[in-house]
Amino acid sequence: MKTVLTERFGIEYPIFGFTPSEHVAAAISRAGGLGVLGCVRFNEAEELDGVLEWMHQNTDGKPFGVDIVMPAKIPTEGSKVDLDAMIPPEHRAFVERTLEDLGVPPLPDGSRMNTGVLGWLHSVARSHVDVAMEHADKYGQIKLIANALGSPPEDVIAKSHQHGVQVAALAGAKEHALSHVSAGVDLVIAQGHEGGGHTGEVTSVVLWPEIVDAISGVKTTSGESAEVLAAGGVGSGRQIAAALAMGAAGVWMGTYWLTAQEYQLGHRGAGPSTVQQALLNATSRDTVRTRIYSGKPARLLKTKWTQAWEAAGAPEALPMPLQNLLVGEAHARISASDDPEVVAMPAGQIVGRMNAITPVEDLINGLVSEYTAAVERLERTLR
Ligand SMILES: Cc1cc2nc3c(=O)[nH]c(=O)nc-3n(C[C@H](O)[C@H](O)[C@H](O)COP(=O)(O)O)c2cc1C
């Protein structure tokens, strides 16, 4: 599985793994891929700083990346206090009523809590970038910064390049890919409709070659070729073979790691967490693309929570970042309530293949051996 990116990043396999869990990200890098830590859950730059220190101690010197959320188009930005005042009381009442109907109790200590909502603000995402660059300089292990929802601001791209860090950005359409590369992005993550989290309307099998063709031959500001990472629905070695056959230089996977053994977020006690139980039970038809998570279309696990927002009388989701602020506390309450039928979790259609809790190393080995078998099978078609 050697591509231009295994060489460029000094990794064994061109498998880029997005995950909010530092334990999973570190395990992906140790197993020969490139683990990319999602930073949106960090409200404070100091918290990210501590987690990155942990990553350095647990990655055997292997490279890894970070992912920030800096939407290119955001209708409102300001302090959380200003934004809170813009949320209509009817929306707050709907959320409160729905949580009550679904039997989701208040947070144990009765306090208000905001898990990860501040990370959606540009000001906080910028502090994530600053911390990541300090770590890139200090340890030389951070090799990639990725941005969801548009090209990162030009100064962030320039700064990353100055620190020797390549820049990736998600694209759900050819037009997004073209604007990313003209802004100086090195890797376009072509994210098909079936993917978990924010996702567009074009499916992977159509989108990947379309974006490969659109940016073919483009050189980045560092003089290297702009490359495509195929994302959305990848959860097997056969799909990696398909992605590389379509011209991608690697894959970017998110959902697949949520049932990794190392994924400890939301765990209380031994065994799979409540969210993992929901993921293990789900089929490939049990996801829905909805604006209720963040205000922009994102694919989530279909549960009683997503269904409540589709019922008659439910309000429209608010624009980003108001929707994030509206549901931030609800998400915290839901994750503390331990009901697999009421979870609020981004997940892609590949969830239907995730049927066991598995260590990351085994997941990667499985992808590699299936990839090898697929390529050998294809080679036989030429004999
Ligand atoms: C639980 C979860 C959270 C996600 N959060 C982010 C995020 O914060 N930033 C981002 O760039 N992408 C995020 N994504 C999208 C992934 O980066 C990736 O593009 C997507 O998962 C790929 O499709 P797949 O889920 O079919 O593998 C998230 C995906 C999941 C499943």
C-alpha cells in the first residue's frame, strides 16, 4: 500500500484515521497509519496542550495530525454569552421537553455543562492551531492539520506551512476541492454522502474520481502535488483498493474507529459504552443526514433523539454555531443517561459492518490483508 503519501508522511499505510479519542489516534499512528485527533471537543487550549503531550508520549515517535473546525461561512461569531441570547426560547423549550419525553435526566450534579461547544467558535479553533504549532515545533511529530467545513483561513494555511505541517480540508463537491487547492490546501479529503459527520450530497463512488480529476496536476505552494484522500464509507480493505484504483493517494476514515477497543470516551465501567452498543446494533440503514447536530448537514446514528426532531411540530435546526450551543448541554445529558436508544452521535453508513469491539492494531491488520487479497484478485484479471 505504498503511495506518494506514505513517503511524504513517513507512514507505513496511507490510512488516515480521524478520531476524537487520543487513545485511538495514538494507536492508529503506532499501527502504521496516521492518527488525526479531533480538537473540537476541547473548550480550552490548555486541555488540548495536555492531551498532545500525552500523544507524544504514546506514539513511539510516529507522526500524527490534528483536526480543527473552522467553518468558512459562519453567519455569527462572538462570545458565547452574545450567541446564547440569539437562541429562540421555543427552541430551548423543545429541547427541554424532548429530553423529558425521552427520559433523559438532568446532569447528575444539576449543573449546566458545555461539552465541546466552544471548540466550534473560530476564536477557540485558532487557539487550537496555536497549541498544535507549538507542539509541531517542539516534537516534530505533528505533520498534518485538517479542517472541516471549508478551507482554513489563509493565515492558518501559511502558518502551518511555516511550521512544516501539511494542510488538509474536507470537500463534499468538486467546487470545494478546487477552492481548497487554490487557497493552498495540500490534501483534499473527498468526503462522500455516506460518511459520518458533516457530509454532502454526492456519494463516494461518484465523488472520489470527480475530485481526483478536478485537482490532477495541481501543485501546492510547497511544490508538491495536491492529493486526494478518499472518505465516506470506508471500512474494508476492498474499499481502500477501490479508492486507490480511483486515483486517491490514501483514505480518511472516521466512523470505523468508534468501536475500537481503545475508544474510551463516554465509557463508564467495563465493556462497550452505551454509544458503542448503539453502533454495534445499527445496520447500514440506521443513519440520517440532519442539521440538528451543528446547524449544517451531518450524518448521525438514527435514534429516538434524531426522530424527535423529525416529528410534526419540531422546530427547524438553527444555523451554526447557534445549534451547537442549543444542543451542547442536551448532548452532555444524553451521554450521561446511558440509553442506547437515545444517543446523539455522528456515524456513517459503514456502521452496518461494525459488529465487534476490536483493537486498532487488528483493525489495521484486517484492512491491510483484505487490501492485499483484493489487489491480487484484480491482478489475476490481467493474466
Ligand atoms: C464521531 C465523528 C465525529 C466527527 N467529527 C469531525 C470533526 O470534528 N472534524 C472533521 O473534520 N470531521 C469530523 N468527522 C468526519 C470525519 O473526519 C470523516 O470525514 C468521516 O467520518 C469519514 O467518513 P466515514 O465516517 O464513513 O469514515 C466526524 C466523524 C465522526 C464519525
